[in-house]
Amino acid sequence: MKRNNHWAVFVSKNANKDLFIQLLLEKKIEGGLAEFNDKATMLMSDLSIIELINEEEIHDRVEVDKINNKRLRSMSSGEQKKALLAYCLSRNPDYIILDNPFDNLDIASQASLGGLLKDAGEQASLIQIINRKTDVLPFVTNAVSIDAKNKITYHKNVEEYLHQQKNESIVFPNDVPKPLHDYEIKSDALVVFNKVNVAYNERPIVKDISWKINTGEFWQLIGPNGSGKSTLLTLITGDNPKGYGQDLTLFGMKKGTGETVWDIKQNVGYFTPSMTDLFSKNHTLQGMVVSGLFDSIGLYVIPAEAHLQVANEWLQLIEMDHLKNISFSKLSLGQQRLALIARAMIKHPPLLILDEPTSGLDDYHVSLVTSLINKIAAESRTAILYVSHRKEEGLEPKFIFELIVDEKGSTGKIVLGLD
């Protein structure tokens, strides 16, 4: 039986991954991968999932998981990727293009999908496109890299390529800018959960959550998909009505004692990757960062000179002040992430929430983001709540709060910082 030929495609910072995929699909690739130009393929990507979900909605039928008669929209991220893999294999392709298959999956889901991909590799060749070196499938041997100029380089093998790579040490030379004003919080305890429970339609989500976040602490919140991480975040930001009637104190205010959502949100700086889509081509980088002082998407007031000055200081910190008049939408993904973190921090909020800030980034930009977060933690009084499926190398949280799934509702425990 012929052994299938598998490839890892390492995408460097600012490389055009979509162009490479297009060359594969149009059968115009050169070099060692040209062997696939006359072969049938399927694409397994997040975009494929979105397109198939739309197809199921338009035609009002199940397109992918016909065995279980289950629609993609009703599945978790891990289930969607497993269903798409099975769907791809059912078409009997010669090879499958895997576009960062482990993105947005928790550790258990990554391991489960990895096992299925190993089995799939017996049926079809795999071309795995990856931003993160740690994601390469262990049975893939051939290596290709794409640089910022979209030059494709073939390497002897994966082992040799990884050996050549060096982790870049990122240092931001400037200090974190000083705050324009201080917040008056009645207590160093910013967030206090005391045996908090949340259920939806009688389905328990979290149970007996007791957790306290103090001024200046650096926390990471972990847990598998569906464990309730998003539920806890919405309780902290005041967006979840389930907070009423609970023993929950936010920024010195007992939940349900007359506080407004604005009273809560003004104490929070917030980042999530989906925020990228909120800023149009009309938003300059400087204007986008300044808007963080007003918690607005866009500027609806003329900023004072002090506002522009502190925004420029943050742009100098992340070494992007020369781009201040550039449209935010024209920045690279990594640059956008750094700018959005600066926007969330410009007011020096008591609490900074970073929800999956490294999702979809390459190793270089992950190093930039984690270095910036560590610097903020070391040089400000802002408490940080970092939420991610990954435990990033080099990130330095002092405390980790882990959600443990249970059919009676996820419980929480502190797994670091008790010494």
C-alpha cells in the first residue's frame, strides 16, 4: 500500500496564506507540491465551515453530517471540524488542505481532532497550513515555508526547519504610558464571586463559583469549550442578567444595588478578536486608539490634546506611531491586535479582559502580544484577565482559574498562585 505524502506549510508573519491556498486550488503550485496539481482536493478551513453553514440555512437541509442529521450551526467548534473532516473524506479526495485546523479548539478537542487527522492521513495526503510551530502534526515530514514576500521555500524536512527556527526575544523599550486619571474603587477586590450559579433552560452552566480578582493581579481563565468561560466574562462586564440575585460584587458595587451597566463597563478595558470588524476603513489608527478613552467605536467628540498625546505614547510603546494616520483596516492582523490592546488599556482600567488575543496569529506576533501583556502587568496597577485555550510560552500569569466541566455545572479551582 502506497504511503501518502504529507506536508507542513509554515506561514511566516505577513505572508499571504490565502494566495497560497488559491494556487493549490487552481493547480498552479510550483516545486515539490506540484505533484498535487493533477489531483482532487478538499479544503478544510473555518471559511469552509461558514460557507457550509450558510448553505444549510439557505436550503433548509443538512449538508454535512447526514448520518446524525445534525446541522453545523448547532455544533461546537470541535464537532464542526470533525464533521467537516468526515465530509471531506466522504468525497474521496487525493489530498486535503488543512487551514490551521487546531485554531479555537481547547486542548482536549485538539487531541481528539489530531487522532482523526492521523487516521485521515491513511486515506488521503494532507497539506497542513499552520501559523504555530507547536501545531504541526507529528506524522508530517515534508516542510514548506512562506515568507512575507510570499516566496515559497522547500526544506529538507520538518525537523530541519524547526531546528533552524529561533524564538525571537521581544522587548518594548518604552515604558507603559501613565494614566490620565485614577479610578476610585472602594476596595482592592475588583471582582468577587461567592457561590455563583448560572443555568439556561434548566441546563446548569456554572455551579458554586467562588473567585476573587484583586487590583494588579494577572489571571488566566482556562477551561474546555462549553465550560462557561464566556458566561463568567458576561457576568463581569455586566452584560448577563443572570448576575442579578447572585452574591456578586463588581468594582465595589454589589450586583443589583442600583448600579448601571455603564458603572461597570467604565472600569473594564475589553478585547476580543471580533472587535477587529467594528472598525471601518474610515478609522485611523490614532483615532481608533483614542476612542478607547470614550468606550466608543469611532470618535464622536473632538479629542483634547492630552487625549492625542497619550494615544501617541501608546503607539510609541507598540512601535506603531509612524502608522498613526493609516487606516486601521489596512494594518496586518498582528498590528491590529497590538493596537486593540493599546485601545483597551489607554484609560488604564482597573480590569483588562483579553479574550483569545493570540487566536489566528503566527509565532512572531504571538511573542509580540504576550510581551506587551507581560509589560502591562509589570508596569501598571491594572488587573488582567487573560482568556485562552492555549498556555502560551513566555506568558506570565500569576494565577490560573480553571473551569472543570460537570453535568451539574462547571466548577472552578485555582491551579496556580497559592504559594
